[in-house]
Amino acid sequence: MSIFNKCYNFIRAEEAIELDMYPYFTPIQEVNGNIVKVNGKEMIMVGSNNYLGLVNHPKVMKAAQEAVDRYGVATCGSRFLNGTLDIHVELERRLGKFMKKEAALAFSTGFQTNQGIISTIVGRGDAIITDRMVHASIVDASRLSYGNIFKFKHNDMADLERILSSIDVNDSKLIVVDGVFSMEGDLANLPEIVKLAKKYKAQLMVDDAHGIGVMGENGRGTCEHFNVEDDVDLVMGTFSKSFASLGGFVAGEKKVISYIKHHARALIFSASTTPASVATVLASLDVFETEPERREKLWQITKKMKSGFQTMGYDTGPTETPIIPVIIGNDELAIMLWRLLRENGIFTNPVIYPAVPHGQSLIRTSYSATHTDEELGTVLSSFEECGKSLGIIK
């Protein structure tokens, strides 16, 4: 039997493409603010994680261009050898200061960041306890760690305590949660998780990929939002959301970061973040600190869109963030709504099983501080027209 049989028997994608119902790997030909061009047609983008709208910020773009002029387009090496530039060091210093932690370490992608942290920190005999809805990178990193893996029901503190109480008090324990859950937009119950971590002597790590830049008075994320920054041991963030770049980082105690830095295979055996990506993050940090009105505008837009969807009769679930899911339930109906919205010039992301549980399919929308009232009005009217035509809303 050929090991490729599973590949030859996979026809679901081809069938969806033939039916013009395939929503993935869409080539975007051009980007102009929140307007993208797909197959020659302009569409309003409400499927991006460009929360602060920094992808097209003049200062951010200029920083990237200047970095290419100075360093070239790549380092062609790992951080361990020739791949550390002075701006990598400056970025990590700035990130540690911004996150109010002793030190920070940058990785080449967000996925690698979680892989590097968890597979390095958690070893044989250690316990890793995660929310069932954490990002796939945490799931895979847990498997690589050789630790004992436990999963608690989503945001269920009683179930988390049940698991913690079942683990030997002398065993090392790491709790890992998303700060903002990326599909439904809800928040981890960090105040209660912190209490349980202290009670059962566990360390706590928060993946705040979708929270940093958005949550908290200064944009430091979900930990700042809940005022538990000093109680969280490790905070992970990505550069591909609010930072408008590519990569990721972890911030925490200096000795812990140093250990990860010298043992994480995902860091040691990967080429370092490109100069343009690093410069983009540094410029974005400047914007975080000097243009707080962007966050204020983003939250005004979030309130408007959530209210608009709910007024129409859509279920937006438990979201508390600029990620606003429109929960449909049925996979085929969700894809049909996505297709109609596409025809109406609205770029959204359909999310079906296994990305969400059975019966919880949704259209994931997310917003930027730079969306205009006209764009938002067009999005709402399109959702209303398409939703009514499919009988999803009345």
C-alpha cells in the first residue's frame, strides 16, 4: 500500500472548487487600505487581523523600506550564528519594556513561537494544562513537549480545578490559554485562572496573539485588561496581527527567556526574522505608544458592528473583541452565506468543523481602526440582504 493513498483519496477540495464553493487560498491581487482586489473585483476586507490598520501606515512602510536599504532582504542564517542584527536586539529590548517583563525573545513565526516555548519548557513528567479551544500551535507544541497533556472545558474554571487537583502537588505544571480566542472573540477568564494557578502552584502562559495592541489601556493585551500582568509568567504575542508584520515573541523572566533562547529548536534551527519585518514591528510599537486614538476608534467600530449584527437578528456569540463571529450553525449554509457576501463584494472568512465544534460554523469578521463608516455600512447592508435571502434572518 502506498503511503500516498490518503492523498490520492482526498477529493473534498477538488469537489468544492468545481462547485465554486471553495473559500481557501484566495489570491489577493492588490491591497489599498481596507479594499482588496480579487479576480479583478474590488472587495471590502473584513477578514483580516490588521486591527490597528498599520499595514499601510506611512511610518511603518517607511521603516520597512529603510531596513531593506540598510540590511538587505534577509539574514540568510539563524539567530544563533549570523542571523542576529542589532535591530533584533533592540526589538527584544523594546518588547520587554513594553510588556513590563524582564526580557523578550523574537521568533520567525507565531506558530514557531508557541512550539519553541512549550516544547522547551515542558519536559517528561511535567504537566501541561490547556483550554480545549486553544490555537493549533499550542496543541502541536504540547505534543512535541513529551509532557502529560490535560485539557479543560472551554473557560470552565471548575473543570480546570478538577484537573489541577488531580495532578501530584510535586509535579511541575504549566497552564496555557489564549488571551483572546481567535474564532469566537471571547476572552480567557484570567482573574480566576490566576487564582487557580497560585492555589495549585502552577506557572501560567498566555498566548495573546489577538490581544496585544487591542486590549488594555496601553495595548499590552488581555493581561493588562484584567490587571494581572504581574501574575502571568509568560506572555506570547505575534507580529502578524496588530504589529502588521511576521513573526512572534515571548516575554517573561530573564532567566526563563535565556533558557528558551539557548534550547528552543524552533529558534536555533530557523532563519531569523527578516530586517523589514523587525523594523515594521519597531515602528508599530512607536504607533502603539503615540497614537492611542487608533485603539479608541477600533472599539467604536467594534461596538457599532456588533450592535448592527445583533439588531438584524444574527447570533454573535460570546465575543468581547473586534473579532465578531456571525454564528450560522450549519456548514453548508455558512458556505452559502460566504459565497453571497463574496458576490456582494465583502471578503469574509467562513469557519467550519474542525476549526469550530460541530454545529457551530460561522462567518468570522474582524475589524480595523481604519474602516470607514461607508465601508461598514456596506458590510452591514450586505449581511442583511444576503442573510434574508437565505432565510438566516427575517
